[in-house]
Amino acid sequence: MKRFSQRNPLVTLNEINITPLLDLAFVLLVIFIITTIPPVKDMDLKLPTAAKHEKDPPRKAFYISLQADGKLFLNQETLQVEDLLGRLISLRTDDPDLNVIVRGDAKTRYKQIRTVLDICQQANLAKVDLATEIAK
């Protein structure tokens, strides 16, 4: 009588080795994480945090940055508050779907940010967003 513990050498392997598949999945995960980091790190601003972070901004957006000391920048160009409306109107005539993202330092007074938002409204911009950092 044959014992059950003895195995036939011709039995096929019933298990699949998934280690190479997991290695590939982790490599792809790392590649996706590295490629989705936002490319905007041009100024040293401490952005306020938000509980929920929405999708990344569109690539052709213009950035209005407010520093804590009151300096105003359009992308990396220094501007006065009085000149911002004319500059935004000229940009909007070139691109009717102009997207603007307002980035204010966490220590910037709200009155300054509100002034910039009012100017964006007067310029009749298509889309204005506020930049925040992801809460940790």
C-alpha cells in the first residue's frame, strides 16, 4: 500500500512565485511618486496648511506670491499692487482662460491677500485658486 506522504516527482507546482511581480509593483510606485511631485519650489514661502488637498494646479497657471513683508510677485517678477491689475488684464487678453494661483506666506496679513483677490476679480479672470500645503 502506498503512503500519502510520498510524493510523485512529476507533480506540478501549484504555487506561483509573486516576488518578481511585487518588485515590479514597488518600482512603479516609486516612479509614480517621484514624477508627481509638484515642480513649484521657486520661492521660500511657508504656505498655510489645509485639511484636504485637491488636485495639482494646471501647468500653465500664473502664480501671484505674497511674502510676509508685503512684497508681491507675479511668477518671479516683482510688482507693485497698483501695477497688478494692468498686468493681469494684459495677460488675460493674451489668454482668455488664464488661471492664477495666489500663494501667500502663512504670516501674510489677510487684508493683503483679500486685496489681491479683489484685483483678480476686477481683471475678470477665469479661475483663481489659493495655494496651501498638505496638513501632516
